[in-house]
Amino acid sequence: MWSPLLILASAALAGPRVLIEVDLGPLDPAPVAEVASAAERVELSCRDDGQGADAQANDAVHTCAGEAPEGAQRLTVRWGAGQKTLEQDIREDLSLRLGPSGFGPVPVRAPKAERTHEAPGALPEPSGAQGWWGLVLGLLAALGVGFWLWPKGVRGAAWTGSRVERRSGDLGALLGGLNGPVLVAGDAELPGPALVSERLDVDHLLASLRDMRKAHPALPLTLLILDSEKLTAPGEIGLSVQERLERDAPPGTTLVYWEP
């Protein structure tokens, strides 16, 4: 039951706390700091490893800390071939920095962040319910944009290959009703701007469709063929032109054969 009282009594009898930062550049071996009274000498522990009173490990600033004996009047710091001595009564806690020009005040440091164990790259802690709602809504919006921009084959649309349609009637009305980027194969008077390929060999048309898919990964594509009889497949054996297009067109492509 007496242990708390003994601790308080020993704390009350302890001498002033002395802290000296030795800022003289890299020192090897470590400096030696000593606080002395007429009857007693106490050596302070000097560190440059981030432990104890040392603020940062291996920053070339040794921090010497300890308690001064009763009636201490002299502080001495020795290093290599150098020595600095401060003669004064040490009646209260003392904090000094020893630099090339002598003893001076310890510079004020910015306070350390409270969350020292936070993982690198972690998101900041939202403050209050409003901060949490803002974070949740931001994440939902990002997911929605990503879902819309992602290719339809990944979103769940049935992009397992090409689709074939045969259309007739007014060409202008047909063009206005097609979805996504349209590549027109053939030479004709078109009502308005359009991407037209006058080269009608299959390899060129497929290469153009692949470039369109890279430029528009999330949109359906359409190849509008004005005259299928003019399509060619140089060097191809065993497959018709239409079979080549249906087999090798990018997923999500609709092949529209127009019949005037």
C-alpha cells in the first residue's frame, strides 16, 4: 500500500531534468554530457537512435538527457577533441541545443501527427456523418461511371460475336436509326457525314472495325454494307466474304446488309 507514496516521494526528490541536443554534425563516438555539483557528478545518456528523448533516429543530432544532482552548477559536453562547459545554477528543468557557436535554445518543432500507425496510402478519416456520406456517395458515383464506360461484354450484354441484319428502304432513315459508330462499306450519296470505306476487301474492313473498337470500347459498332456483291477476300480459301465478316468482326458488331 505504500508503493504509490514512495513513487510520489521519489519523484518529488528528483532533481531538475536536463536535455541537451548536440548539433555538431556526425560524431563518432557519441558525445559525453555531464552535470556536476560540488559533491556529485552525473553523466547523461546521449542517443542518436530515436529512443528516449531523441526525436529522430540517425539525424546526426545526439540528445543527452537525465536528472541533475542537487545543487548542480556546471554542464559539460565533450566530443572527440572538443569540449563546451556551461557554468550556472541548475535549479529547474533545462533544455538547450549545442551547436558550432555554443549553447542556445532548442528550436520549436512542429507537433507530430496523431495517427502515427496509419498505413501508407490509406484514405483520410472522414469527420462526422457528413464526411462519411460524402465518401459513400463519391464511391457510388465512381462505380457508376466505371460500370457505364466498361465494355458491354463485361457489363453483361450478350457480346458473344457479330449479328447480321438485312435492311431495305430509305438509306437516310436507316442511317439515322443505327446505334454507335457506323462504318459504311461502299460508294453512295449519303445524307450527312459518315465514316466510309471505299476499299471493299475484307481484311481492310476488319482492320477498320478493330480500330473503331479500340477507340470506342463501350459502344456497339455497325458495318453497313451497301452492295455485298462487291466485297472481296483476296487469298481466302474455304470461307465466303460474309462468313469471314461474321467470324472475325469484333464482338458487339452488327453487320447490316442494305437492299435498295
